[in-house]
Amino acid sequence: MSTQDPSAHNLAGQCGLALLYHGTFASPPALLGQALHNVAPETLFRQLEALSHSYRFVSVDEYCQASSLTGLATVTADDGYQCVPEEALRVFEALQIPLAIFLNGSFMEGKLFWRDQVRVIMERGRVAAFERRFGEAFERDPGQSFYRYTKDPRNSSIRVRQMLDAFLEEEAPIDGCTEFYTQKTQKLIAHPLVSYGSHSMHHYVLSSLSEDEQWREIDENLRFLKTLDAVQQSSVFSIPFGGDRDYNDATVRLAAEAGHSAMLLSRGVVQGGIVHRDGRLPMVDRVMPRDVKVADLLLDLQTRFNASGH
């Protein structure tokens, strides 16, 4: 039987934890490459079990509205990879921990995630070919990688997606990628521990878009999610990419106007005991655990907490 870890107990006495996962494949698909953020179910179980002895896990909506975060934790999974309900749900059931899954409507309609297009080009060794054709169309810093500059907010994500589509039209077909997403034709899991929230329609870098384009991304995905029956829904909005440069004032205002109750960031920051607000909505930072041992995770969390100035 696991016991309370002193490091986790110490951390829980200082702060809350909002955890962000993406892939939870036991064996990550080679097609998606090494750039996929993946934590195997066995590792996920060990991490959450260790934290559960010191933290009280709550839903993401409760977490975002809490007056004090100290001792609270919540778990989120972005992008809607099907491995989360298929391979990781048993972890949440075993530990009785709530999970919020943040979906992009376009993936559920069977469209290939444009970041997975980037990963496929990298895995196939076709970056140089892409850059010969489209490289001059991008703003980028010296030495900035293909993976990074294709999501740089100086480059419109809509335009980036168009260039990726055009390049891949002349490449060998990409088979099998969309089978990794939760499809609209599949039955979403109606489960007392699971809720679903919005992550925008296409997972574009919202700050790279015009205000009208941002509104469509936010509003259309929220409307799409409201068509999903018999599942619990979260009113929290998960900002795609979630960094400081990935959203702007218009993003926050439009999310509030659409009816969202809070926004999730992904800056790798462990917040203190209080939820910060930007004036309109609570803004909650999340940390993305790696596929590492519990001791390494706790060390990383404590280091991030200390680095945030607490």
C-alpha cells in the first residue's frame, strides 16, 4: 500500500496543482513521432496515486472557482486523443479522480490535427522539402525549429494550416492518424468522473488570428460541444498551447462573452494558493508531467513552484 510522500505532502501545504496530459498511449504510435506529449497509463497511475495521498482531487470547474487552491488538484487532458478514454480511464476509476477532457471539434469530425501534420512531416524527414517550398512565407527567429515556428503567433495558424495541406497533398497519403482521435461517430463516455470542455475548433494559436477569426474558433466549438448529448460538460476554456504569447486581451473578452467561466493556461507554472484573474475570468496555470518516476515528478513540481516566486 502506498503511503504519503513527504515531498508531496509539503507541496500540498503550499499550493494547488492543475495537471495537463495529452497522449496516454501505452505504446505511442510511431506515426505521431517523439514530439507527442505522452505519459503511459502505468506512469499516470503511479503519479496520480502518489499525489492523491496529499491532494484532494476535484473537478476542473470546482478548482477554477475555489477561493483557495492549497491542497487541491485537478487533472485535464487536451486535444481529444482516444487513448485517454480507452487506455487511461481505468486509472481515474481506480483512484476515483475526476478528469476533464478538452476537445477540438474539427478533430471529432475526422480532420487531421494540423500539429500532427507537423509531426508527420518531421517523422518522414520532409522538413527541408517543406522549407524549400514555403520557408520564406514564415516569420521566424534565427535557428528556430520547424516545430516551433509553425506555431509562432507571428504566423497565422490558418495560413500555416493551408501550407501544410498544400504540401501534404503531393506527399504519400497519411493513413491511420485520425483513428487516434475521439470521433463524432464514436460514443463519448458518459461517466460520473469525466467532463468535456472546449479547446477551440481547430487548436489554432488564437493570438495569430483576427478578432473575428478568434470568435469563430471559440463560438463554433462551444456550439459544437453543446450538441453532444448525455455527457457532463465543463464551462472552462482551455487555451490552445496556453502560453503568454498564445492569447491576447481579445481572447479573454471573447471567451467570457461566449459564456466560459475560466481559462486554462499551459505555462508550466505551479501557482500558489490563489486563482489569479485578469479582470474578467479566473486564469489557471497547468503543469504538464513527463513520463517519469514519481520522485522526478515531485522534484520538478517543487522546482517549478519555487521558480514562480513563492
